[in-house]
Amino acid sequence: MEYALRQTAAIAGIGVEVHFLCMGMFPTERLSPRIKFTKIAMSNLPLWCGGKLQTIWRLTWVQFQNSMRVCKIFETGNFDAILFSCYKEYFAPFWVEPLRRLASKGAVIGTIAHDPVRDFVMGPLWWHRWCVRLGYSFVRHVFVHDDTPLDFGGGQPEGIQIHQIPHGPYELEAAKVGRSEMRRRLGFDSKETTEIPENARLSAVGRLAGQDGAGFLNPLTSKSLPVTPALQDVVFLAFGQIRDGKNLDLFLKAMPNLPEHVKLLVVGKGDSSSSKAPQFYQKLADDLGVSHRCRWDIRRIPEQEVGDFFAAADMVILTYSANFRSASGVLSAAVSARRPVLSSSGEGPLKKAVQRYRLGVFVSPDDLDCIVQGARTLINTFGNSRTSSMATPEWELYECENSWEINANRVASALMIKLFGI
């Protein structure tokens, strides 16, 4: 959703007339004012209902109806091209035919391949591969974020052209609460300790009576010693959809091996359809004895609140599994917030971006020891001070070379879309 909002705004910004087709729940108020939109009415019945056969029938029927709507709007609206921001290839044999007929008439159709390798297999492997092949059968242009080989369910179909486009930055709204207040609300930086001279032997009973937390009494001099803030918490942020492939469990298992002032802030919505529920990770934190170092906000975060969570954090966790070979929207948000990342993934645009622009520490995926060492390296490099000579991420270069304007121009050029108003 975030990608579609920003990409279409950029495409409209270079002079392309954009008509946005979306489901009824889509936040169209966030679309660029220059974009026209049509919402598809949704059924009141849940898609996942009844038995498996009934659920499959409902899913495929909805997909088929959406394919028909796309074709009708294209044929009656005098458009130059169709660009799919996303769609699922599941059960393609049942819904793909209207789009195949449209493509056979010469319609120019492109799609963004956010996940170039289709790892999630539904049903037998032969069925999965057939669905993937059919899912690309009506497409002429495929847009990817690096040179990772695409999974077409077989060899690359004849006639498909592949284009590389950058994953633009996710500009965050300015923090409204602010870093200090947000950290206070989350319970970070709340401890206190005492600055004790080396020659002072402080007794356990030396606290000043009636001044809890105000100071300690040095038995040698009978003078109070000032209380100073403890080592400031280092907060790692895990942001976005909570799902298995992000290895949140490995970071929780790493926390007992990290200093006590290293904290974890988990913000986002669970993916209950296919992954462990957030409660699994909360129980794991409790079992590991680190729950007191964790904060949880399990919901979809409104756009206007995102900036405050990134402001409260020091670093961002992107510890994807080896199966992840896509670009990361959270990485783009971290760049916008100027927060270094602890990252892992398979070969793909995430790894290349982190390493090329020095956006943090990249470690081998799915390895607990590597996560522990990577977190320590990140803390030692950046810590609470962002003045380390080692801490030189190329934020501006990343944003310059991966702008939405470059993305939009390459898409418009590939699809040969006519520009207006220029």
C-alpha cells in the first residue's frame, strides 16, 4: 500500500494521468490530489468462511470479478497501459483468462515484482508453478528492484521485458510527540545510577533517608553523591507486519547475550493467516527473561504516528530469513529517519542497499550468533552517540539514487505512456 501511494504520486507528478483502482478499504484520502480513483465494492461476507472448497471458490470468484472490472475499465476509459502494483498468482487458472484476452488485443500491461522469487507454495509443486506461469501470462513488462533472477514458474516467457527501478524512500511525517517524550511514554531511559569516585566505598545503607533516588551518602566524607542518569537505553525497533520470515524470535534469543540497556520495541500488526501470532513472541520474551526489556504496540500504526516510533528508536531490525530476496519498505523508512539497521536476507536488493550505502550492519541470515555479534557491532559503531567516525551511512546518496522520480520516469518510459501538462 505504501509503495503504491508513493509510486503513483510520483508518476502523476511527472505528468501522467493516473486512474487508481483499489479495494474499498484503501485509504484513498492519501492519494495525490491529481489521481482519479475507483473503489471496488467488497462483499460483507468474509473471504475465509466455510470449508476449504468454499473458501477457494470465493477467493477465485472475487479474483475473476476483479479481472473483469480491470478489463472493462481499460476498454472503456481510453487508457495507454495498466500497471499492477500487486496481485497474487494463487488459483490463476480460474481468473486469468479475461486479462489474457485483453493482452492478446494489444493492451500494454506491467506489474511490480515485489517478490521476484515465489517461495510460498500452495498445493502441489506442479500446480504452484503453473499458477506462477499463468500469473505472468498476460504481462508484457515486469519491474524489479535489482537483478535477482525472477521465478516465472519455468523459463522466462517470450515477450516479457524486465526493467530495474529503484525502491523509492518512504518519507516519514515529522515526529509529533518527540524523541524524549516518546521514550518516556514507552518506559525507556528510566533507570538511575550513581556516579561514585573510585576512592569512595559506598555502603549498601548509604542512601539518604527520605530522598529516594535523589542521592547517596558517602560514609567516608558524609557528603552526598549526585545521581546521574544510567547508561541511556539503546532501543532496537522491529516495525511493520509481524511474520515468521523476519526472525523476531532470533533477536529475542539474542537479547540475553546483549547488555541490559539494550531494549526492543515491536510495533506493527500480526499476520495471523500464515505466521505465528504476536503472543508467541511475547511469551518467548517472558520465557527468556527479557520481557521487561521489551515494549509492544500490536496494531496497524496510522501514518501520522510512524515518525514518533522511529524517533524513539536508535536502530532498526531487518533480520529477514535467507528466503527473503526483495526490497524492504522498512529500510526506506529507516533511511528517512536516519536510523542504522541490523539486517539479513538472501541475495537481493536489501543486502545490496545496506552494503552499498553503509546503512548499518549486514549479517548472515538465520544465524543467532551472527545476530548477537551484529547487534554488538552496531551498538559499538553507533551507540547513543551518532558522532562515531565509523558511523557514516550515505543517507543522501541513497535517496538521490533511489528516488521516486527515477522510478516513475523508468516506468512511464517502459510502458510508453503519453505525458500531459509538460
